[in-house]
Amino acid sequence: MKSLKNIFSYFPALKTASKPVQVGEKAPNIIFKNMLNVPKKRLALEELKDKPVIIVFWQRTCTACLNSMHVLAQLQAQYAWRIIFILCTDDTTAHIEWFLRRRKQLRELALPMCVDMGGRIKKYFPHVQLPHVVWIGEGRRVKAITSVEHLTQANIVELLTTNRLRLPVKQDALHFNVNRSFAENGVAANEGAFYESHLTGHLPGVASQRGYYTDDQYSRIYAVNVSKASLYAIAYRYEEHLHEAQLPVRTVFEEEQDRLHIFPQTNDVFPDHTESLLSYELLLPPQKGFEAEYCAHKLMQKDLDRYFNCTSKMAGLLRDCYEVVPRQQQDPEPSASSYQEETVSEMIFYNRPVSNVINYVCDSFTTPLPLVCDDKTNRMTIRLKKQYDDWTALHKDLTDAGLMLQVAQRHINMLVFSSSQEAPAP
């Protein structure tokens, strides 16, 4: 009978195990299992004896997570033995170990990691956007739940000296389903419509996403929390692959003052300020096939023009550009290995086609002139940083790797905007 009583007394613990913990509440004695980069494979929160703990939830596919790890390593080294960082992912141990083997720089940071298969710990701190940072102070009290931008030296010092933090709580739209329409998510509603589109401002707590799909109800294009420039890049993707970072130099305005309608800040395709972000969706009767998807994006073009009171089109114009040519012709052996690897701060291309490297540059960086690469045969090996302070540094890395960037004039497909006399959409 005693053992039966113990069994039933365990059920309340099971019931509360997944209850989300709020700021100000005491965290349970979380057990971190499958630990990496630390001597012990299992660590309990109560073992840390009131030492502050910062849990950073991340994923190996999250660029923002990877970019923040150097900062985390610096803070961990600076405040060693006074504060503990634990990087927590709900991936599998095999995937994370494979991931670290391929990324030497990240592996050498040796940050404590917990592989929380199944998301057991995430249930205490549910979230959508990554990275997700949980600050735990003395007495296992949760002091703050923030985004990674608040993970600064000043805030860590405040936690260590006062055991208090006054930070805004990170907002996550936990019930927002990107595979459902805005109306079904409570953002907009128009019952009985066969065709409708919505353009809204920033949707708080929702990660930036975009896509197209067809189901039994409708065909749908959606873009959540992106810039105006990104919306146009999506709309024209089937007529010309517009690299979003290259949009400022691939766009022509018949009246230059109209540039501010599309690029609110100079060369700022991905604005940091949420007030610059928009969300869009287009709902159509369900249609399948490439032609249907192409037509849907044509309708998106017209939609955006009405919303922004302008006219846009693709046109081949004679323009100055950088013509990318290998300095020496290469003929690699067919059996030579070819791969690209991503580290925390670099992209490494080994024996990759020149065009593949230039596509990455166009996707990632804004250059003074459009880049044109007609090379279909040559390959190259190069290490490129993920961030450059200016074009000069990027230009040097490209030329040092054996590329010549010659200024030339070519007919280039440009996105041309002109003012519209039509009244803007209500």
C-alpha cells in the first residue's frame, strides 16, 4: 500500500512538469542531460548553488544563433565561475556532434551545450523565435526572458551585483501557425471571400518567414515580418531571381524621391527596426502547377503596386556592372571533392563553381554595382566572412582568391519603378 501511495503522489509532479515558468517564478530543478563540452554529462540546476544561469535556446539552422556564439563565448570567459551559460537545443545528439565536427571554430568555443531531445526543457520556457534567452538568478528565480540582443555585459553585471533585471519580456506568438491564413490566426478576417489579400504591419512575436503552398482550401503566398524590398523580391522571383541584398543596385526609380518608399533607409534591405517590417498574404482558389504559382506571383506584383501607389516592371537596361572573370582558367579533376562549409563567422567554399560563390555574394552583400558572372566551368576555393565592414574588404578577398572584377556595361534585368496616378488601395 505504501508503494501504491508513492506512485499516486508522483502524478502531481508529472502534471506540473510542463507548466511554463514566468518571470519572477522559481524554476524547477531542471535536469540538463546529454551535456557536451563539460566533464559531466548530466547537470541539475540545484547543483549550481545559487550561481546565476543563462539558458540560450538555439538551433543549428538559426543564423542569428550562430552569429551570437562568439559573444556568448567572450562573456563566458569573462565571467567564468561567476555565471553559467548553457546552450540548449531540442535536436539530436548525433546531429549536433556532426554539426560541431564540420564547424571547427564553433567547436573550439567549447560552450556548454545541452541536447534536449524531445524538448523537455523547452516546455518550461515555450518560444517561437530564436535565440531565446532565460536568465535565472539566486534561488532559481527567473529574472528575465529576453532575445539575445539583451545579453550584454551591463545586464550581466546588474544580475551579478543586484540579483535583479528590468528587461522587457520577450513576446512569442505561440499559437501563430504560418501554415494557416492571417484570418485563421486572428489577424484579419473576411468570411466567404474567394480572393483576398492582406498587407499588415509587423506581427509581434512571429519569426520572419515566407512561402507558397496549395491545399484543399486555397493557394497561398505569405511573407511575415519582411521589408518592402523583400516583398518585391518575392513577387518577381519567377521572372528574375532577384538577390535581396542586391536590390538597391538592381532597382531603378524614374523619380529618385520614390526610392524611400521601397528602401526607407539607404542600402537597408533587412531593417532592424520592427516598424519597417510588413506582413503580406494572398489567398486564391486552390490551383496546382508551376503556371498557377507564376500567375499568383504576378497578382502579388499588382497588389504591391496598388498598396504602394506605384508601377513596377522588369526591364533590360544597359548598366555599369562588375563582370566577374577568373584570373586563370582551371580544369579541376572530376574526382576532386567539392563542398562548402559554414562556420560561426565564415563561409568556406572548396573547389566550388565560381558562379556558386558569386551567387552567395549576391545573396549576402550589397555591392556598389551589380555582379555578373557568366562562367560555367571554372571552380575555386575561397573563405568569405559573413560580415564585412565595407566593399573594399570584400573586393580584396575576391581578388586575392583569383577573381577579376572588371567594370563593364551589360544589359541587365532591372526592377523599374515609376509613380502611379492611381489612388492607393484603402
